[in-house]
Amino acid sequence: MRTHNYLCRINDDQWIDLMKIKSLDKRSFNSLIQEGCRLVVQEKLGIMSKQRKQRNSLKNMFL
């Protein structure tokens, strides 16, 4: 599996929250950020799927 190195800027409030979660969860920042990426992808795919279904339903109503 390939990996990608990506530098990013995280605002202080989110970084402090991430540090608190890291200390409670005993996981690395990398692990927490990867989990966040997976959650964002799942959420966006769900939204896109829902919109596609609604669009198809509306289109079928007027045929």
C-alpha cells in the first residue's frame, strides 16, 4: 500500500482537542487523523448517495 505525506495546517482549538483525545485514547496523531479522513469520506458518500436517490425519485415522478 502506498502512503502519501501531506503537510497541513490545523488551527489551535482543533489541535488542543486532538491532543486531549490522543492522551485519553493512547493513539498516534496519524491514527486519529486517518480515522477522521475515513469518517469524512463515509459521510460525504452517504450524502451524495442520498442526493442521487432523491434526484432520481423526483425525475421519475415527472416522467
